[in-house]
Amino acid sequence: MTLIRTHTCGELNRDNTGETAILNGWVDTRRDLGGVIFIDLRDRYGKTQVVFSPQDDKQAHQLADQLRSEYVIGVEGKVKERDPENVNPNMSTGQIELRVTSLQIYSKADTPPFEIVDDVKTNEDLRLKHRYLDLRRPVMQRNMLLRSAIYRQTRDYFHKHDFAEVETPFLMRSTPEGARDYLVPSRVNPGKFYALPQSPQTYKQILMVSGMDRYFQIVKCFRDEDLRADRQPEFTQIDVEMSFVDEEGIYSMGEGLMQSILSGVMGADVEAPFPRMTYEEAMKTYGTDKPDTRFDMKFVDFSEIVRFSEFRVFSKTVAEGGAVIGFVVPGKGDLGRGVLDRLTKRTRDEIGAGGLIYIKNNEEEVYSSVSKFVSDEMTADMVSHSGADKGDLILILAGPTKTVYKQLGDLRLMIAEEYDMIDTSRYRLLWVTDFPLLEYDEEDGRYYAMHHPFTSPHQDDMDKLESDPSKVRARAYDLVMNGSEIGGGSIRIHNSEVQSRMFKALGIGPEEAQQKFGFLLDAFRYGAPPHGGIALGLDRVAMLLAGAKSLREVIAFPKNQRAVSLMDNCPDVVDEGQLEELHIRLAPGTGDR
């Protein structure tokens, strides 16, 4: 029989002394001290020490001799205050213990393949194979509860602001101009396929045409991409769309949401409005469109100072249209030659830079690693231009402009992590705005939408859409937190003429546009409001708030980096009968176990 619990394992305290209580849970640890058995009983709420003594109940004590790690049990007993010297300050229930008078063993357990502890030292694949055990670890349960709290805060916030929660289909048309789709064959329509949505983009725009005005959804999305720590084949978005809105309305609503999540989930207050930075400014200041602003080290452009340097690495780079860029590392001018040599090697091996140049601005001297080729006067000008104080170090890279900014951005993060310059207790959010509308693919010889084909061009750049497409700014924006992009969106095109011009710039003719997007274009013919939206990555927000290193730590049943679920061996082959029903024949050599 199941003992129906009166309390959870994280609930009892000194105020319950003398009461009879029933607890259920898993055996966490077992200690046998002179005939008295001590068990830490664990559930998702915490742990409670339960004690089996023959003086309390001989039968329960005898049965307790069977107990081992991860047995599932129920206990009934009296709450007793611990002696002061036995109080455990590391447990919320550490002031009491439960003296057991009745024990039920619900199920026994084999020895787990790894310890159920927070700092478990085991291979991640083993943890994923036994995910049901991994999820018992307190840190994983905290992550799942944190994620649940984000869901609750999100829904409460949008319902309070009069948003309608609308579900959109998981079986939709294949969407071009993006990542690879996951395709689903249709049995009743032979030779035709659904696609799992990369996002509900077209559906949420149609909802605006439908007059829903304000929509949100916490929705699964799917992209068949190569995986990494912060990417999964299926992921969760907080999807938002609004009518009769401009960028300011989106910013205000997004800021309110993040304030609600951070306050309600983490107890952290952040000020709004969040800072804003154009895409160009972000790239030239931090070398990335998702800058981490919890530390400084902004870029300094030395190109004009070194344009006519006798040092060919400098002068040749600038003459060929490249850049000489650097940043100041505060207080690190005393780093030794060996440390800087190792840093130079890491810069070359991990970042791909041709070489690292440095200037040490110390009290006794100003030393440059290229002093043989660069005059003392030019070095002094570079130090002055950088704003470096005495005792600071200046790190410099030279190369093609786009490349060198990215490499320096990677170096900036490497230095900040190496020397513990990042204040992990803070949440720094900002908007990155004015992205390029289009990006040119040299291999394909055509432009692609940097976001999607329905992103509105900046009004001031409309005249460049045909003459100079690469210079057109988009009414697009990303929300960045602590150096990670957590959301992105745009004001959409709602004018048919502008949409046609956009398709033309993308090399999509009228027939192709109608074939691919006809249902949306047809909807626009019947009166489309100005509208815009944003999608936030719920998994990534949860990862950042949990302080986790991987999305897999905040998703209950994730895939590994080969897009495989090791626990249930998914994906797997299917039998020939299923394939025949779907009118599918596998290529020779595929589908083997």
C-alpha cells in the first residue's frame, strides 16, 4: 500500500517537532551506525534525514537493513528535533529528523551507473543514455523547475497585456530561404511532404491579417542543422507578433517580458529601456553582433596612425583595405614573455589570426613586440590613441577588415575568460539594431535575406533596394543578454509593392513567389495591418539563467551532438511495411542498424 505523504522531503522543520509525518522518496545515502540506520530521503523538494532504530519500531528497523541507494520508499514516523551538535546547516530540514515507525519499500533499484549528485564525474553520453537517472540530480531538477517558472512568467505577462495564445500547426509547407527542413512524408498524398516548422513566421503574420492584433505562443521549432552546445534540432521559442506597432512597441514589450522573467524567476532587477547599438557599431566596437557588455575592452582602430608605417604588416594591410585594430587589457602590462608567447599561439591556433602584436605600457618603459619595425614615436601615438593607462596591455591584430573584427572579438572573450573579467552576477541586456537587409553569397552569386524575406527595409534605404542592395538596412533587431543572442525579430513588409521589390532583390520571380508564398501574398490582398514581432529562445534564456554550459542541461530529453536521443535510440530504422505505406524506397546502404 502507498503511504500518502503529509509533507515533502524539503518541508519539515523545528516547528513540526512532535508531529507524525509521512514522507515518500528515493534513498539518497545510507549510514549504519551501531545498529541505528540513517537514511537521507530525497525528492524534488529536498532531503530529510530519517532514522530507523529498534527502540522506535523493531520491524521497520529490520526491513530497513535491505535499503540501498535509489530504492523508492515511504516512511511514517515522529518528527524529532536534532541535538545542536548534529544540526546540518546544509539542509533546509537539517534541524530535525524523522524517527520511523513504519516503512514501505515500493521498488528496489540496481546500482546506478553513476552517482546521483550535482558534480557527477561521468561521460555525458552515459548521462543521456540514462536520462531518467540524470534528471534525479538536484541540479537538473532545479534547471527543470527554473524552466517551468519561465513558462509561468511568460504566460502571466502576455495574458496581462491582452495577448491571445494561439497554437499554429506542426505540419506545414516546406519553407525555403532558411535552414534545412525536417520533412514528413504524407501517406494520403503520395509523393508529397509536410515540413516541421523552423518557426511559425508565416502563420503569425496571417494571424495579424486575421485581426488577432496581439499573439504569443510558446512553441516547438525544428531545424536540421549541424549541432553545437547552444543548438538543438528541436527548440522552444517564445513567439510574439503585434499589429499597428513600430520598433519602439516591440522593444517596450520585450523589455517588460525580460524584466518579469528576471524578477520572477531570479529575483533580479534590470533597468529599462535597455541600451541600443547598431549592427555596425557592435561589429566595430566588439567584433560581434552579440556583444558581452559585462566588461569593457572596446576596440580601437589604429589604421590611420600606422598607414605609412615601415612595418609592412601594418602599411600593406591598410593599403589593401584592411584594418589594424586592438583593445586595452587593464592592468596586464606586467605579463611575462612566456605568457604572451602562449597567448600568441592560442590566438593563431584557436582564432586563426596570422599573429598577435602587443604593447606593454608600463611605468619603466613602453615595450612593443614589433619595436624593431615600428618607431618609438608611432608606438607612443598608438598608446595615446588607445587611452591606455600605465600598467595596461594593448593587444593588436591586422588583416582584412571583416576577418580582423571577428578575430579580435574572439580574442576579447578569450582574455576576459582567462583573467576572470566577467561579472557573472549581472544581467546585461541590449538591443542590436539596423542589421543589413541582405547578404551576398559568393558561391551562389545571389543575395539572401539576413533574417527572412518578409523583413521590412529601412524607409530611408528604399531607393537602394535595386541600385545597392548590400547597403539597405533592415528594420530588424536582436535582443542580447550577457553575450548571447536570446531573441530576434523585425517589422514586417505589409505592402505588396515593397514585397515584390524584396523578392526581386532575392532573385525570386512572381511565379516562384506565388508557388512558395502564395497563401501569404493572397492574404495580404485583403488588407494587412502594419505588424512586427520577435521570437525569443526559451532554451537559451533558461541556459543563461541556470548558469549552464549547454542547452542539453535545461532540456528534459535533448539530443546529443549527432542529433541522437541515446535513451530511446532515436532516430531509428522503421520496418518495410511503414515505408511502403509512405511510398518511400531507401537508397542502397541507408537505413541499416
